[in-house]
Amino acid sequence: MTRCREVVDTHLRSWGYEPILCEDGGQASEVLSGENPPSLLLLDWNMPVVDGLDAGADDFVAKPFRVPELRARLRVGARTTELQREGPWMLSATGYSSRRRVPQHTN
């Protein structure tokens, strides 16, 4: 395991994540197509077989990264994933009102 991967793995575990480490994009694709795939991915920009951008990355942190920035970006990703799981939401234009569920219409 490279030094960067060791550092990232250590931080992820200390923050309560359960990382699944993959050697390349092909192995990551296998994990994603398996049972119970992870809902949040942290990919290298340049991975063998499939890189992070080709995999549909929504955000990135440049290397060398700052640990607090990585943690903040992961929190945003986790919150986004959780909101997507809960369903559609509507926010006021000011952003100060409480979130309300968007009514589900059935026809």
C-alpha cells in the first residue's frame, strides 16, 4: 500500500468510515456492481483501468491534500448521499426556513 493510501485509510477509519481499498478502477467497478455497494466513493484522479473523472466524479481534492479539506468534502458527500436517500426536498430561496418534503404525486 502506498504511503498516501495508508494516510487516507487511517484518517477514514478514525472518522468512522469503513474504507474498501481497490488497486485500480476495474476492481472498484467490481465492488460497485456487487452486493451492498458503498454509497460514497473516494477515487484517485488517475487510476489504472478507469480514472475518477471517467467514473463520474462530482468533486475533487487536489494532491497534496489538506486533511481538514478532505474531511469537509467527505462530509458534504455523505450529506448529499443521505438527502438523496431520503427523497426530494424543497428549500426556500433564503435557505433559512426548515426543509420540507416535496409532495409525492401519484397518478
